[in-house]
Amino acid sequence: MGNTFLNLALLIIFHFSMPTFSMKLTTILTDQSALLALKDHVIHDPENVLTTNWSASSPVCNWFGVSCGSRHRRVTALDLTGLGLVGTLPPHLGNLSFLSLLYITNNSFYGRLPAQLSNLHRLKYLSFGNNYFGGEIPSWLGSLIELRRLFLYQNNFKGVIPFSLGYLSKLEFLTLFENRISGSIPSSIFNISTLQNIYLSYNMLSGSIPSGPHELLSLELIDFSSNNLSGHIPKDMFDHLPNLKELYLSVNLLSGRIPASLFKCKELQMLSLSYNQMEGSLPIEIGNLSMLQYIYIGRNHFEGKIPKQIGNLTLLVDFDCSYSNFTGEYIRKN
């Protein structure tokens, strides 16, 4: 009886260990298969990098642009930046379940982003910048909750910015400039407390600028320039941005006055509001922004005297208020 029980126990252990071994073997092969599928979807490889280097006869972790984790020996990073590759992304890339970095910047990939990429739950760094991807920015990007950096700049994305991007609670860089994105800027973006830089310039965004109710202590740069944004800058927008260093709102349709809350941004170095329809005077409180180096407020409807307090800005390099209705002159103090 004892031997029978022991044999039965060993059989059970063996039975449950087989799928585990098979799963590990399959997972390793799946990484290889996913990358070979990408190779098959590349129709032009000018430097023959994938053609000569990506082969099933050599270990995946030795392939060009591929990095593996030391613990599991799984593919954790894929960086094919600047190889001049032309092609599309296969859905198989969604099987790289240990991937934390995916960079294919500066190539000529086109088409839509496959929905299977939503399976990459470990992904922290994603860059598809400077390619020819099109379609709408997929809402499933909001499910990649480990993302720190999202670079989709210089593509052909259209449609709106998904509200779901506001769910990326660890996001630091959001870079969407030079696309064909329209609609309004979702307020959810200003709920991301970790955000450091937002680049949305050179799109077709419209509507008003949202402001968030929470302190964004990490946010240092906002670039909404060269869009069709309208309305007033929210009065309380800068109440929550104490460490803002660079603000680019030029070339829009903004109106109204410079909000007083802006002068709470003691770290501000760049202020660009030119080519809008803003009005009113330049408040004397601008002299309190001692870190300012560049002020671009020309091509608006500002009026009144240039406040003498600007002369107190010892770090100021350039002050452009051309084609406005200011009187007086800017006198810099030594």
C-alpha cells in the first residue's frame, strides 16, 4: 500500500511538473517566434541587420537590439532605433510578456498599432517616434499601467487623445507632437502626479486648456504650441504647478489675460505666449520670476507700459513683445 501511495504521489507531481516545463520551453520559443514574425513583417532592411543577425540558429538573447533578463533569460528590451526599417508591426509582439522597453524610433514603420501590444503589462518605455504609424491613438495604451515614457511623436496619428491615458499613474513623459491629433486635451492628463513633460505641439487640438485639481510637483514642461486652442488660460492653472520651468502656448487662438497664478511659478525659465489673441497688460509681478530667461509674448493684443520690474530679471536672455501695443521700453539693470 505504501509503495502504491508513493507511486501515485510521484505520478501526480510528474503530471503537474510537465506543463510547467512545457510552459517555460514554449515561452522561450514564443519570444523567438514573435521576433521572427517582426522580421517577416519588415519589407526593407537597408543595413541587413535583421537579415544577417536574427536567425533561429543563434540564441535570441544574442540578436542585435535584443536584451534579456539575467534571471529568467526572457526578452526584456527591444531597441531597433535608427535602422531605416520599413514594414508593419505583427500582433505576435504582444507575446513578449517580459518586455519592459520597446524602441523602434526613427524608422519607417506604418499601419496601425496592433491591439495585442496591450498584453505587454511590464512595459515601461515605449517609443514609436518618427515613423509613419496611422489611425487613432489606441485607448488600450491606458492599460499599460507601468509606462513611464510614451513617445508617439512625428507620425500620422489622428483622432483624439484617449481619456484613458490619464490612467497611466506612473507616466513621466507624454510626447505626441507632430501628428494630426484633433479634439480637446483630456483633463485626465492633469491627474498624473508623476508627469514631468507634456509635448502636444504641432497638432490640430482645439477647445480650452484644462487644469487639474491636484498638485503636479513633478511637471516641468508644457508644450501645447501650434494648435487651435482657444478660450482663456484657466485662472487656477498654475496654482498646481509650482515647479514648472517651461511653458509653450504660442501659435494658438488663446484670448484673455495672463492669469495671476502664473507668477507663482518661481522656477519658470521659458514663457512663450506669442501669436495668440491675448490682451491686457503685462503684470508687474513678472519681475518676481527671477529664473526667467526667455519671454515671448509678441503678436498679441497686449497693451500698457512694459513694467520696469522686468529689468530685475538678471538671467533674461531674450524678451520679445513685438507687434503688440506696449508703450515704454525694456531697460535691463546690471
